[in-house]
Amino acid sequence: MNTPLPHSPAADRNKGPILDGLQRLLPVGAQVLEIASGTGQHAEHCLAASRRGGWGWVWQPSEATAAGLPPLQARLADLPGARTPVLLDVRQPDWPRPGAGHAAGWNAVFAANLLHISPWACTGALMRGAAQALRPGGCLVVYGPFLVEGQATAPSNQAFDIDLRARDAAWGLRHLSDVQAEAQTAGLLFEAMHDMPAHNRLLVFRRPAG
Ligand SMILES: C[S@@+](CC[C@H](N)C(=O)[O-])C[C@H]1O[C@@H](n2cnc3c(N)ncnc32)[C@H](O)[C@@H]1O
């Protein structure tokens, strides 16, 4: 009997709205680097939509631990546009590049539900890594819960923040203004914040085109 793949109910709930957000941002033939792919449900959902829509997206999944790669590979193996998952901790200096013909870099770097479940240093590392790995004009798309104007966006998010910090003192919801400051220091422009279901946000940063 095959071992069931890891599955995230939250990813099932938010993959549709995330795809809608990405679809508005990404061109046909987009080269996408996903950070912290987790179960691979976002990659699977986006690539299935790309296949149906004829968008030709190419998706590079990644995870921070070697143990995370085989389940990703198993989930995505048969999907057109899926590249072999790679080991990537946002804090490492050398990030993967897109393949031949795309030397300018990725069209998009995408990270969902990473910044509150990793040490604060990962936020700056994500911004610096994306600023280097994106092609000029490419975008960094970050999904998750944030503190906006110093406040949790809902009581449930405040409780989530307390729970995260109890589990690991280095975790916790990030202030939007702190995230924006890290992006600006890395040379990325804050472009938009979209409200998402369950009081989450989709943040869009862009590497200047020029
Ligand atoms: C809550 S899960 C989110 C998974 C997936 N993105 C999703 O939204 O369903 C957090 C993920 O962050 C990854 N992660 C934690 N620290 C990381 C780091 N330093 N670099 C890259 N990924 C990291 C974990 O391995 C885990 O897959």
C-alpha cells in the first residue's frame, strides 16, 4: 500500500485564492520559484490550472529539509511544468536559477506561510534572496497572516500569534511595516496588499525594472 502524501487542510482552503492572485500577476510562460513548498499543494493546484489554461508556467518547488523533498517529488512528478524539488533554506546565499534561456532570473518568487513559522532573520533573507534571484520587473509574492498597523487582523490571528510564540519564541506574526522595511532595504518595491480569506494577506513586492 502506498504511504499517503502529507496533506494540509489549510492549503486546500487557501490554494484557490492564492492561484487567483498569482494569475493576475504572472505572464504566460512564467518561471516561478516557490520557497517552503511544504506539501506541494500550491504547486500542484497552480500547475494543474496552468495546464488547463495553457499558461505554460514552470514551477520550481523547494524545501528547507531533505526529508521534505521526496513527498514533493511524489505529488508533482506527473505535472507538466514541475521541476525537480530542490533543497533551499532562505538563509543560504546561493538560490537556484531558472534554466537556460532565462538567465535574467525568475518571473516570480512565491512563499506562503513561511514568515511567521521561521525566525525573523528569514524575512530579511527572503527579501535579499528574492531581490537577487528575480529578473528585473519580477515579483515576490508572500502569503500569510500579518500584523497590520500594529494589530492582528482578527482575534483568531491574535490567538495564533500567542500560540506560535509559545511553541517557539523565534516565531510569530510579523508586522507588515517591518516586512516592508526589510524589502525596501533589499531593493524591492512594495506594490500591493490584497485581503485574503481567513484574515490573511497577499503581499506583492517588485524588483525594479530598470
Ligand atoms: C506552515 S508550512 C507552509 C507550507 C506551504 N508553503 C503552505 O503554505 O502550505 C511552513 C514551511 O516553511 C518551511 N521553512 C521553515 N523554515 C524555512 C527556511 N529557513 N527556509 C525555507 N523554508 C523554511 C518549513 O519546512 C515548512 O514547509
